[in-house]
Amino acid sequence: MEKVCVGHHTLPADNKFKFNEVPDEYDKWRPTYVSELYADIMAYSGLTQGSRALEVGIGTGQATLPILETNCRLTAVELGAELAEYTRKKFHDYKNFEIISAAFEDYEFAENSLDLIYSASAFHWVPENIGYQKVYKLLKPGGAFARFAVHPYKDKENEALHLAIQEVYAKYMPDSSLGPEWGEEMAGKIADIAKKYGFVDIDYKLYHQKRVFDAESYAALISTYSPNRALGEERLEGFTNEIKEAINRCGGKINIYDTLDLQLARKPKGDT
């Protein structure tokens, strides 16, 4: 289930192909990840030039460049054909990079072959039992799995704007619900999933950042979210127009408070 920014509701994202419709906009507006997160992944995984890594659900590569710059051999898998082609062109200068357009759960990789598997805001699309079992099989003994995501929260500085956005959501997505701000308990629960599948050295970390948008840029951002795109072109336009009106009526900007969480797990060194 994906966390959407506007109104910061938890919404069912029934169509994961919706991302595939707007790769340029997705790449322009989706957030990247803080440098501290990558430093923690590198320290945990020991990734080097001789390592092999796999990214699950690369999208347009918001989480890819710091891994590529280690000069490890990186393979990415992406279900959306348009996203895969966009990202193939984006990183075409990197000889240590290849991308496969397929579902992670369907594509055949060599077992016990990878030092790191990671997934940024994408692993929730993969059925849990299939995803974790496959990650376990593909990792070398001692290999690392890193799962991380951005969880946006409402504008804490402008309650009038928050309430106005709630009204727009109630009109266009009456079945949506407002989720709590992401925190330790929720991040820990995701980390603990790996224990069920034999992983060890379980850990998780939280990071924070603030993003500021005007009405137009925020409308562009929320137009990339799959539940919003599922409204259809006409209703999406009405939805984003009313969001823009709310922002302009309540000060002309919106602050988004992101919590980023990272879950880390390791395949036992003695398990082949």
C-alpha cells in the first residue's frame, strides 16, 4: 500500500502500472534519498567495485546513482517497460549497469550470486512470501538486503491548508483514510518481516527531510501517484486543480515532512 502525499492518506494502489504512464514527470518530481541512508547501506553491506547488486523496482532511478558510483556490477529489474527504457537511457554511460524489464517475482536470476539486493519504495508491490524467499535464495551467504521508502506527512505549519486538502480528498477519494506520521513502531514491524524468512542481523534506521512546493509543482508531484492517476484524466485534472486552489488560498506553498526508513537484513554466512 502506497503512501500518497496530498492529504497524506493511506490509499489502496490497485494499479502498479500507473507509474509507467509518466516516466518524465516521475523522474522530475519524485524525491531522492538522503546521503546518510546510502552510507548506512554501504557500511552494512560492504559494497565494493567487485560486488554484484540488484535493484528491485528501479523506476526512473531515484535510488540508483550512489550504488552505481561504487562501480559494483548493478542489475535492475523494472516491471514497467516505459520506466525501464527511460532509465536505461538515463544511465547508458555506466558500463556496470544493466536493466531488465520484468517482474522481480517472475525473472530467473542465479541463486547465491548477489552481495546486495535493495529496493526503494517498491518492495511493497511484491507479495511478501515470494519476495523475501526469492531475495534469500539470490543472495550469497552473508549478502545484504536493504529495503527503504519515503513516507510523506502533512504540512504541520498550516492547519488550514491541511483541512482544505482533506476536503478535496473527501470529494474525490471518499474511501481514503489519513494515516499517522511514520515512526519507529511501523519501521520496526517492516524490519521484523525478514526474521520469518531466515534473515539475521536485522536492523532499521529513520531519517527526516522537509520539502517545500508551490501549487503548480505540488500538483505535478501528486499527478505521478498511482491512486491519483487511477481517477482518470478528467477527474485527476479536477482533483489537482482543487488542490492548487487550496494551496493558493492558504498561503501559496505547502511543506511536506518526510520520514525515510531503511530496513536491513542479512543472509546467514553459513547458509548456501
